[in-house]
Amino acid sequence: MAERKIRVLVAKPGLDGHDRGAKVIARALRDAGMEVIYTGLRQTPEMIAAAALQEDVDAVGVSILSGAHNTLCPRIVQLLRERGMDDCLVLVGGIIPQEDITRLKEQGVSEVFLPGTSTEDIVRFLRERVGARA
Amino acid sequence: MRSDLSLMPETKEITSPEQASAERWERETLEPVLKKRPERKRRFETVSLDEVGRLYTPADVEGIDFERDTAFPGEFPYTRGIHPTGYRGKLWTMRQFAGFGTPEETNARFKYLMAQGQTGLSVAYDLPTLMGYDADSPLSEGEVGKCGVAVSSLADMEVLFDGIPLEEVTVSQTINAPASVLLAMYLVVAEKQGADFSKISGTLQNDILKEYIAQKEWIYPIRPAMKLVVDTFEFCTRHVPKYNPISVSGYHIREAGSTALQELAFTLRDGIEYVQWGVDAGLDVDEFVPRISFFFNAHNDFFEEIAKYRAARRIWSRVMRERFGARDPRTMQLRFHTQTAGVSLTVQQPLNNIIRVAVQALAGVLGGTQSLHTDAYDEALALPTDKAALIALRTQQIIAEETGVANTVDPLGGSYFVESLTKKMEDGALDYFDKIDSMGGMVEAIEKGFPQREIQESAYQYQKSVERGDQTIVGVNKYVMDESDGMPILVINEGVRDQQVQRLERAKARRDAGAVSNALEKLKRAASDGDNTMPATIEAVRAYATLGEVCDALRDVYGLYEEPAF
């Protein structure tokens, strides 16, 4: 079987417009040989889940700095699962307090990456987790 | 600049005595030392990844003329500051940006900060407010009161400034796309307090260009959004003459990843664009430009930042005189607020942020800022706690009152390095101006995605540089520790939205619905006829039309901005 490139949807939910992180990650994943689709700003969880399904991605990377993560992230996970994307990883990056990380993981978020994370760590995480499933 | 001996040209042009003596030093003193002990790195660079030389000498400032380029503070071209006495007359305004949760909570934080010696206020609004949505909008779910205070109508604004006399306290409002609406609410609250508009001073951020460039909190397409900005210029010039209707902001451009030079160039070119739009609308530069203020970042690279502020003043004064024919010195004096770089704060070992903030703040002060916000050490984790906000304020007070840096004007003026870097910043910014002018102006450059792409590229290069370890971030890529968590952070009560929605419903139940719809119709007419929208906006908010309703009226007329893909 020909090796399929890892496909990632980079998403920016909520009202926040600070997209530096999302764009840096998108480019780093592309440079690492992955297929990256960037949703653009202000996407609802419904729009993100629909895009993930349509693009048949292996992972959704959610960038969120506004404090709305507890509302938005679990809903993204839930909508993906409802659409049958049981294996799709959900990665969250942004300003997330420690106690929320535990809760988000319990709710199905695969990993939370805080400020200061190296893009190489994210690439490695995706290769290991998506690669392991293939 | 002497940075790499191997790159020195073999053939010499006519050398000045300054160059000759610098070369003698290199040959006789430097080279033997370098042979024995090479330097720590091949290339030394600023946080903007710009090369810094080993030593700066008179040879590096040969093209700089004291009278023409540096001169005296309080005089053209204001390189050394706009006040002849620097901070000896008046210290900078200590203006801490604050806002979270309900208007009641933020009002209490304001009063706390003022009781601790803060000298001005600065309001942070939440994302729904910044985007022109009410707390009860479905789009506001999860966001109400999270990264600022929630304001949906005049009823919230009345609580926010309760007990704060707006005729006496200067208030800065960080609001952009719906800025004219929040200005209107502010003025109506002041009016209800019995304040005289001619005495009200303060600042509206109202810088929509940098939203399209960097922060991306827009509502309408660029051109009608610029028209709204010009409406506030006209209105304030006539009715609120001491108020700064705009704070042209490089802060967000820098936070989005630009270099110091890009921050300087894009911000000042934005400033030129606003002045041009004002002039095109028939305003006199000497009437409205003196009330245009600026807002810069204070990042980690100390000297680069200081050079940036000094260059900003010099460029602005020359552009105002030469490009716009300004005659009033106040038109040529660039006044600015500074905030330390939020993006430089780390989650790791967060108390280290106190030190970063102190050094960044010192750069702002040595660069001659008019007002300063120092970030709190816990801001990479959450909005600041009372304790963190207090230390941030105390940092400024220590710089102001213990270090002695405010005792003399522009203490770094004349430094070979700082003067040479100031000139380099100026030249680099002028090159960017040429590029943007050749595209037709800043609005056109933004439509082409030019500043956006430049910033994205710089952000990516910086990230790579950190990951290679070329740029050190203590606690992140060097001196890393295993940390046990447990620092207390500010948690926003999830009940804020309910409380805000209740107040909104009460305000709607009490108001005269006919007056609201009349005012909104009037606003739509003003917007479609190209008239000044401020009078109708004031009438609408006075009748308790909500922020969302006023913005919807304008959305109907102007449409929405769609970001092009680039």
C-alpha cells in the first residue's frame, strides 16, 4: 500500500482572531510532509467537524487562546464522533490552565500543547499516533 | 558596523580618520584576541533576527548630523522625545490594561488599581464586544467576560464607570471594529455624570487597519470601516477636542510575529493612511493629527526597542512636515503608549516573566513612552490575578522612582550603537513605505496581503530560530526544569453570561422601543448616505440600543469583511 500522507485540519474556533499559532503550526506540519487544511477564522464546532469529515483528516488541531476551550473543544470531539470519525485525533494548542487539560483529555481531546511547545514535538506526536493506527 | 573580519572589503575607498582608527584597533588589538578565543557565536542577532555588530564607533554615526537628526528634546525631529524635560516634569502615565467578567468585577479592579497609585485606566473588552455581538448572541457562547469585560449596552457601561469621574480620569478603550459605538456609550455615560465634553480626555484604540493586518477582529469591509474611523476623527475634533480618537497600534502586529522594523514600518504607514483619509475627508492636518496617538510593543531586545521608538518619532515628524505640510509642532510630535510583549511571556517558570517585563518596560521608558502597561507574570496562563496585576504595577513604580532612569532626558542619545540602530530603523521603515506606496497605499497593500505575508514569514522564521536554539528562551529551550504546578490563576465565573444576559433583558424591557428603532433607521441612513455616523450612533446608544443592534444596522449597510486566502 502506498504511504498515505498524514492529513490534518488546523482549525480556529470561536471569536478570537489571533492566528499566529495556527499559521505557524500549519506551515510546520506542511514542511514535515503532511497535508494541511486551514479552516480560517471563526469556525463553529459544526463547521470544523464538517470540514474534518469532508477532508477525511487523521487529526484536527484546534488553536484557542480566548478561554472558550471548555465550551468549544468537547463539542468538536462530540461532533466528530457523531459523524463516525472515531479515530480522528483532536489536538488543542493555546492558553489552557492545567486543571482544564485533565478535563479536556477526559472528554476525548488527545493532547494539549501549551505555549513554548516545539513544532517538532507536535510533528512527532502526530507521526507516532497516526502512524500507529495505519 | 564591524561584525565579521573575513567580510571586510579588500579594496579601500577613501577612509575617514574614524574608520582608520577603528581598523587599527581591529588589526592590533582585536585580531590577536579572536585568534586565541573565538567569539561565542558566529552571528549575534536581535530578537528580530537582525545582525548586531561587535562594536559601534564614530564611523557608524558618520552620516548622522546632530542638529538635523538627533537634536534637542522638544524640538524637531523629536528623536530625543517630545518634552524638553523628559520625565523630569511628569512621569509617564501608568496605565494597566484590565477587564474581565462582569462590569461590576472590572469596576472593582479599576478602583483597586487606582488605590495602588495607578494614574490612568485602560479597558479590555471581551471577544463578543470586540466583534460587535451582544452577550445573548449564539456566537458569544463560551466567550462572555473571558478575555475582557462584557459590554452589550449602555446599562453595562454605566456600571463599568460607576464612581469613576470621566472628566478627571483618562480612560483608554481597546476596541476597534465597533469603536464608534463604544465611544458613543462612553460619551453618554460622561454626559450623565455631568462631564463637560471639552474636558474629557482619553484614547480609543480604533485602529482598524491593524485588525486586517494582524489581530483580525474585524466586522465590515476595509473601506467602510475606514469611513467609521474618519467619522470619529471629525466628531472628536469638533466636540471632544482633548480626546485621542485613535491609537495607531504596532503592538498587535508585533505579537502576530513581525520584526521590530516591520512593527515600526507598518504602524507608521497605517498612521499615514489615516492622516490621508482624514485629509481627503476635508480635515486640516493641524487640527486632527495632534490627537492621533500610537501604541508600540516592548519586546525582549532592549536596544532594538529603544531605537524603534526614537526612529518612530523622527520619521513621523518628517512625514508630517514633508508629506502633509504640517505647521503645528503638535502635529509632528508622535506620542505613544507602550505595552510589554505578551508573546514573550512563558508558561514555564512563570515568575521569570517578572524580570522580562521589567527589562522590556525599561526599554519603553528609555525610548520615551508617554504611558506604559506592564504585563503580569501569569498572563501566559490566564488573565492576571490581583497579586500578579499588582506586581506589574509595582515594576513600573520601581523603574520610575528607584532606578534614576527618569532623571535625565534620552540618556542613550549619542550612543554610537543606539544612534546607528535608530538610523537603520528609519531607513528600513522608509524602504517599506516606498513598497507600500507603490502598491497604492496601505489599504491596497492589505488587500494584496502584503503586510500579512511579511508578518507570517517572520513569525515562522522566529519559531524555527527558537527550535534550532539560536534564540534562547530561558525555561523553554534552555535551563528547563521539571515543574510542579499549582500557581493560583484567575478563573472567570461561568455565570457571567447569564448575569449579562439578564441585565440586557432588563435594559431592553425598560427602553422606548420606538426611540431605538428610529435611531437605528437614522444610523442606517447616515451610513448609506455617507454622512457622519456618530450623532445617530450616540442617539441609538442613549436610547439603550445594544451594541449588537447598532453593529447589525451597519452590517446591513456595509456588509461583512471576508479575509482573502494567502
